[in-house]
Amino acid sequence: MTSVKVKFRPSTVNGRAGTLYYQVIHNRVVRQINTEYKLFVSEWDCHSETVILHHLSTEQERNNYLHSIGSRIKWDKERLNKIIHTLSQSGTFVTDDVVMRFHENRQELSFNAYISQQIARLKRLSKIRTSETYAATLRSFSNFMNDKEVLFDQLNADLLAEYEAYLKGRGNTPNTISFYMRILKAVYNRAVEDGLTEQRHPFKSVYTGVKKTMKRALSLNDIRRIKGLDLSLKPNLDYARDMFLFCFYTRGMSFIDMAYLRKKDLQNGTLSYRRRKTGQQLFIKWERCSIRRCG
């Protein structure tokens, strides 16, 4: 018979947080596994072995931390029980075997770290734009996890459903949510190909499609109204309007390309520049309406 319990060790210094640890008992042999999870006495229920949240709204940041600890405890116990089950099927074992396997698994590559590896690989392949989308996805997922590492065996349908709910709660559209999920799914599938994890289809219940969006193009009348606005008393808006119209007159030039324009790029009635994103060189006929906007 093997059991796993979560124990709390109070700090010997008054007013400081104590530490949680796991107690593994097998054949009456007891071993401890220390953790980095810090709690105060009032934040731990020793009977139910659960984290106690604060009731005040001003403690929301602390509650987020406590939620993350509760999730890590749940995952750690699942890993310990999985280790015990595997050892039980292989034959006899001792308590130290459980502790050793647990520490070994802690050193495995996390899902977060694997995404970072893929970002670096994309940069080496000069796929800068794709690497940026992967980096944005990693930031979003890490924010959801409060910067906690996620191991591959912790990446399941329940966790991704929580992430989807988190994104919806932040006002993200279905297509934005799908954008993040499709990138995470692509990374996960690559990890399966690399033999880092088995295929458990954790993305089967989250949205990964693409919904048709409404066209948001401005009409010609809207452009004329913007151009004709009197913003002489609002210099900041006047400048912003000029930048917008200059972008319109130059066939949708991006702001970064506008920022890098030089006077010598305008020669003989033609504006030429090279896109920062793709390196493509473009040529635009210079129109009179662009003069004020450029000046």
C-alpha cells in the first residue's frame, strides 16, 4: 500500500511563509519530497490538504498565486500516482524509487521550453514573422499559467479548456483564440513527432477553426470626411490624420516602413522603398495629395 500526502511545514521565523512538502509512504517507510511552494498558516487546510483563498477583492493577485499553487499540487500528485502505478506494474519497489523517479521527471523538457526552442529554430531559418507569432502565443499561454512551466503530461483537454475560457474572459475573438490554439497544437504535434510525448489529442475540445469576418474597409465618403476634418485645434489628432492619409495614398504603407523613409527615396516623381517585413522593393507614383502628408 502506497500513499501520498501533502504536508505543511510552518516557518520558524514569525510572520514568514511556510513550505509545502509531499510525504510518500510505502510499506511503512516514509520519505519527504520538498517543494518551493510558500504559504502562510492561514492559507492551508491541513485536513483537506487544500489551499485556502482570501475573501477580500484586494487580495486578487495573491489568490492568483494560490490558484497556481493549487494547480501545481494537483499535477504533482497526479505524477506521483502515475509513477507509483508504473512501479507497481513492474514489480516490487521501495519508497526511494518513487522519490528518485519524481526528481528525474522534474528535469524533463517543459512544453514552454519546447516552444522557446521552436522560436529559436524559426529565427535560425529566417522565418521571423512566424517566430513572432509563436512568441506572442507563448506570452499569452505563460500569462495564463502565471509563468509556471507546464510538462507535456500536464497538457490535457481540461487545461486547454481553461485556457480557452481565460482568452474569452479577456475579450479575445474566436479567430484570435483559434490562432493561439492552432500554434500550440502545431508545437504539440511536432513534440509528438520528436518522441517527447505520446499523442493524447488534448486540443479535441477547443476551437481551432477560422470564422469568416466582416469586411471593415472604409468607404470613399469616409475617407473624404476624415480628410476634410478641421483639426487645427488638436495638433496630435491632426498629425495622426496626416499619417493615416499618407498611408492611404501610398497603397497601405505600414507605419514601420513610413518611419524609415528617407528624402532620397523620392526621385523623379516616384517613391521607392523596401519593406522591412519581407524585403520586397516597391515603387509608388508620387501624387500631389501626398505632399502635405509627407511634409
